[in-house]
Amino acid sequence: AQPTGSVTVNAALLAGGDADLTISGDATLTFDVSNWDRTQNVTVSAAEDDDAVNGQATIRVTSGTLPSVEVTANEIENDTAVLSLTIDADSISENNGTTTGIASIDFALDTDLVVMLTSNNVEEATVPKSVTIVKGELFADFTITGVDENVVDGDQVVSISASSSQGNANASLVVQDNDELTLGISLNVDSISE
């Protein structure tokens, strides 16, 4: 309804919200008999940040004796996390040698990230099917295990691949062969004449 005089409305951010969200410009609006039926805006701005998490802040709107109203402002994140893959050791033995692989992202996410893992040669080295980078964390590690296939094939380079909604990554290591050729001679002669 049309006011009989001026009504002042204030907008303020409540504590505990994303610090990247701010009220820019005038947060105090005045409505009177000449403009009471026109929209007036309060501008909420989101600063560029270094994370991939959607932020939130609550704004409380108050006006004298009128009931206050709270509105939630949601930031739409423009950053995406980049997936990386590293391996602790350059090489492992095929005889159950192990090392640690690390799937990492450069920004923490607000949801768990499932990273699918594959080895390009499961006869030389195996990895689990997946590893999960837990919400708010930057990495998850997993075990790479050498496989002893009892074949003399020399050292082998194995590529480990990681894929997720945040991209793909690859890393390699050498699986050292531990098998040796053995030469056996068998004679099936009862006697030899001169």
C-alpha cells in the first residue's frame, strides 16, 4: 500500500557467508508517496576468487517496525579445477613392487570427485578402478602394484590414466623385469662311443 511518508529500507549481509559476496553501491533505499510502486535495486557483487566452490551469503532486509526478510545470494562459480596425476617412484619391480599415485586438483570442490583410473598394461602394473577426492580436499592417493608375469620381456614403461568431470591426466613409470633366461641342456644318451 502507498505509504503516507518516507519508508527507509536497509539491506545488510549477515556474518558467516562467503566473503567474496558483497553489497556494492547504496544498501539503503527510500520509498515515499512518489516512488512507492517502483522497483529499487540493491546490487550484490561476487569477487573473483581462487576456488571452484559456489559461495552463498544471506542478506537481511529491514525497515523500521516491518518484519525483516532474509534472502540468499548464490555465487555462480566460473573456476574449474584442473586434474593432475603424479607417481611417487619412477620405477617399481614387477615382483609385487608398489608405489603411490596421487590424483590432485588445484581448487577444492564442494562435492566429492570420483577419478577413474586405468593402466595401459595390466600384465605389468595394476591400479584400483577409481579413487575419490573428498569434498573440500585437494588430492587422493592410490597404490600402483607391479605384476610378475614370469616372462622375460625387459623393463616396461606403463602409463597410468586418470579421468574425471574435471579433466584427464596421465603419468608413467617403469616396471622393472625380474625374470631371467635360463639355459638348460639335457642329454638323452646312454653311452657314447669313440
